[in-house]
Amino acid sequence: MTVSRVLRNRGDVSEATREKVLEAAKSLGYVPNKIAGALASQRVNLVGVIIPSLSNLVFPEVLSGISAELEDTGLQPVVGVTNYSPEKEEAVLYEMLSWRPSGVIIAGLEHTEAARAMLENAGVPIVEIMDVDGQGVDSVVGISHRRAGLHMAEAIIAAGYRRIGFLGTKMPEDHRARKRYDGFKEGLAEAGITLADEEFYQGGSALAKGREMTETILRRTPDLDFLYYSNDMIGAGGLLWCLDNGIDVPGRIGLAGFNGVDLLEGLSVRLATMDACRREIGRKAAEIIAGRPHQGLIGGEVIELEPVLELGDTIRKG
Amino acid sequence: MTVSRVLRNRGDVSEATREKVLEAAKSLGYVPNKIAGALASQRVNLVGVIIPSLSNLVFPEVLSGISAELEDTGLQPVVGVTNYSPEKEEAVLYEMLSWRPSGVIIAGLEHTEAARAMLENAGVPIVEIMDVDGQGVDSVVGISHRRAGLHMAEAIIAAGYRRIGFLGTKMPEDHRARKRYDGFKEGLAEAGITLADEEFYQGGSALAKGREMTETILRRTPDLDFLYYSNDMIGAGGLLWCLDNGIDVPGRIGLAGFNGVDLLEGLSVRLATMDACRREIGRKAAEIIAGRPHQGLIGGEVIELEPVLELGDTIRKG
DNA sequence: CCCCCTCCCGTTACCGCTAACATAGCGATT
DNA sequence: AATCGCTATGTTAGCGGTAACGGGAGGGGG
């Protein structure tokens, strides 16, 4: 018992015994068994984080925000990846909840019915992240992808472009991409414009796909004067293709992507984009999980962040 | 007890009771407590994975190999990130071991003394990945970064380049980058050549840094005819800078990076690089962890993979 | 001198599950 | 009918810690 007190820095132990315990622990190479500890104390210092993918670039950034915020709280993130599959999400969530984490951070608002039920009954703070367009189970931190798309449409129209094409992922399960798409079309519709053409892809290297799709769509509809890409990587691919083919950007054709991927800083021409506040989303979500027990919040906060439009060099000004 | 048997598919239970149990579990929203289960059975279906960073692009790929291989084994990866800090690594490892995972996959061969001791005494299979240049604790899966650097040097010299510069990260703790650097200089030395200049960076967007550094080094040493970058992202930045500035690649100057990052497929000019077998490393490591209990291997395997040189378009041929 | 309080350390009873063993039920075998 | 063998289910005792409480030693106040 005294050993337990020393190793957890809890309760009074004399300096003398404390040192003896620590020394003994070190010389034995003793590593306490958190499984037993967690079972006895009903406390687990883990936070489940469930995201669709790690190769998307966006999610590692969110994760980094989460880690940073959790750093000094004694909490530790545990990551699960769903590959955009709702069934996998359900399975991963089940697995995580069976470890009784102190909280769950999960991407998106769309879950299977069973997953939603588990979240509701988990009895710990839940934060759904990335997206605020919909109804959350508990707390929500994100941006409105619908409005992001809408604002981009407005900016494009304000810049004088009229023949607009959309390039994106096939998005059966990427709800956020779909919401941007919907918002974008809505924004165009407000100005009485409809999408002149669109092109979707699946899998493969995004940069290369961006090139291919750009070539395809411009061959099919040569009079397009703007291309809106559903993410920065395919946008960058398109931009490179335009530059290689001597197309005047943003004069002859304008381009924009989405996400504000730092990785692309360093292209000769900066792609117009919209920052999705990824690190910030991670931070806020972690803050909610970490703060809940102390502040005794009842939950259900909804934090909507504002994505910032960065015009870059691929939308003409004035 | 019967419930336990049903939920684990273990032992004989009649079909009738099995169904009753499952139905009851579902209607109660029962999620078994793995903490208690693990404590009682002394078995934990988690594999600790400790890597330096998630933003490096390389590690998510390794992870994806691990996840894929673990998919049907009932084992689940739990990721810890060290930010290239040995102290953080030690802390993360301690935290992980306190959950008594079924195995640990950890990047690199260099650890603090305490970390090494923990690995040795963990009593579960340990796989050190990425690097085989050194002495491992248990199993090792990776490539020889020293030889990767060396081979690149040979290829560059064979192509006729002589005034060679190196651009890389400041690498107090990136041992693999250092080993490539050492191997590279060794390769040059064999041909009686020494590095004509070098430049190091830290932090920031790699693409942008690649541009900056390339400009800096070429301004300082204008007669360089080859630049070897310690990773593909800064290499790509350098490549873009050269293209923007109308420098003839690979005629006037040759370029090469390291890693074979898929992300960059789609640049107009393919950067010479060396594939580091990242997914494969992940797969093999996971295979060792997953296979150990069944096959009763004693451990200590060393699997060295061969990185493949891809000449791309930035080293002149013949 | 007694009482009470504080500081330290020990005792006891779980936490929720599973390994191992015990037992009940029932048909087949001798 | 007694025994055996098998399947299906129940019982018991932990797993390695922690919460909650107990209690001895020492000190200060009345």
C-alpha cells in the first residue's frame, strides 16, 4: 500500500520510505500494472481518438493538436483508424470503449446506429470533431463544411469567374467532402450559376490524380475558367499541370483547394485554399475532455471555428 | 461464466443459451470490460508501436503496414509518439509497458539505457524497426541506412557528378539520417571525393525549406553539380526551385532524395530517390509479433530489406 | 497526565473478469 | 443398473492494484 502511495504521489509518505521504495522499484525494474490499477480505481488515463485515416495529412495534424493539449494532463491519446468505413468505426469504438477510456474524440457526426448508441451510453465525455453540420451526441468541435464550400463559391464569383468545375473524391462516406460540395453548389446557385462540369477520383497518389483529372476535365470542357478541388493535394496536382502546360493561372483559369496544407508551402505559386483549423480542432477537443472532470461541465458544447480563406496566387484579385 | 464463454467464443455453449446471452447483451448495450478481462487472463490484445513523429509521412505508412498485417489477428496497435526525444521515448515506453502489451514495435536502435533495460525485461516480443545498423534488443526489421547512403553515392559518381553537396536535417537525434550521411560520405571517399558543401535545417515546411536551402547552398558554392537531400520533401522543394530558376536538371545539376514518397508522384519531373520499404517494414514487424506465440520462435530475428534506387529524371543516364 | 490531532503506514475488501475445477444431465456401454 | 463419457453450466479463487478505513507513534494544549 505504501508502495502504491509512493508511485502515485498520493497521500503522505515519509521522505525516507519514499526513497527506499523508489530505489527498490528501480533496482527491480518494477513497472506498475496499470490494468490492475485501472480496475481497482475505475480510472483510466486514456482518451480514445477515432479517425478515418492517417494518410490524409489532415488527421495527423489534428492528432498533433490533441497530443499537445493532453501533454501535461496525464491523459494519453489512443488512436484508432476506420478507413472511412462505418462498420470499422463501430468495431474500433467498441474495442476502445471496452478499455473504459476517460473520453472519446471521434471524427464526424455520422455513425452507425449502434455506434451512436454506444457513444450515448459510454458515460464519458464524447467530442465529435471536424464538422458541425449536424446533430452531435455530446460536444462538437469543428467547422461548417457546407459554409466553407459556400464561401468559396462566393469568393470565386466575386473574382469574376463564371464557368466553374468541381474536382473531388468519390465520396460515399466522406461526408465532409460532400457537404463542401453541396455548400459550393448552393453558393453558385445563389448567383444563378450551376456547376459547368465535375470529375471524381478514388485512390492513388493525389498529386498525380490532380494532374490527370485536370487534363480530363479541361479536355472535356475547355471553356472552364475555374476549378475547385476538394482537397489541396489534388489542387496542387492540377496547379502543376497548368503550369507545365503554360496555362495562365489565375488569368485564363483560377484554382482553389481546401485545407491549408502546410506541406505545400513552397510551391512556386501558392494555391488558394481555406484553412480547416485542424490543430485548433484537436486542441479544443482535447481541452474539453481534459477539462470536464475538473470543471464539471455537463457537456454538449458546440464549438464552431471559422475557416480562413487564403487567396494565394491562383484567384485573380480586384 | 457462461456469458464470458459466449462473448469470447470459447468453450462449449449450447446454441440456445448462446443466442439468449447475445440478445441480452445487445439489449443492455453491454460492453465487456477488457481491463478486468486482461487482468484475469494475463492476456492483452494490444501491440505498442512507438515512433518519432506522425508528420513525417514515413511513419503513417509504416503504421498502415502494421495495421494491415494485424487486421485479422485480434491484435490492435496502440501508437505512441516521441517527437525524436529519447526521454519522451522512455516515458512513452514505460507508459505502454505498464499496460502489458503483447508486443512492442519501436523505431530505431538507439534508446536510453533505461528504455533498453525495459525492452529487455518486458517479457514480450520486441521489434526494432527502420534500421539495421546496430545491435538490437530482440528482433530487428529495417534497411541499412549507411548502405543506402553509400549506394546513392556510388550511383551519383557513376553518373559522372563530382562536385556534390548534401542537404539535410539537423540531426542530433535522427540517427537514420545521420547514418545515411555517414554512408554517403563513405561512398564518396571510396572514389576519392569529399563533400563540396552541406546545409542543414530544422523545423518548418520541408518543401519551403528545400527551396531556401537549395538557393543558399548554390549561392555559396555555385559550381556544385549534384545535391543529395536527406528526404524527398526537401528534395522536391529543391527540384521546384531549380525548375523555377531555369536550371537544367539533370544536366547542369543532378538531384536525389530519400524515401520514395508516393505523395510526390505527380511532379512534372520525378525526383531520384531510394525506396525505404516502409509498408513492408511495418508488415514484417507485425508478422513477427503476431506469429511469435504460435510459432514459438525464440526471437532475435534480423530482417534486412533492400531499398531500391529509383533514378527518376534527376540523375543523368549513361 | 490525559486527550486529541497529525503523520505515517497497515488491513481489508473489493474492481470485473477468467482459469481451473466441480457438477449436473443424459445417452451409450457393459 | 451401474459405470462411463460427454456436453453444458456453475463455483471458487485469484489477477495486481486501490479506496476506505484503522491504528500506533509522537507532539502540543489544557
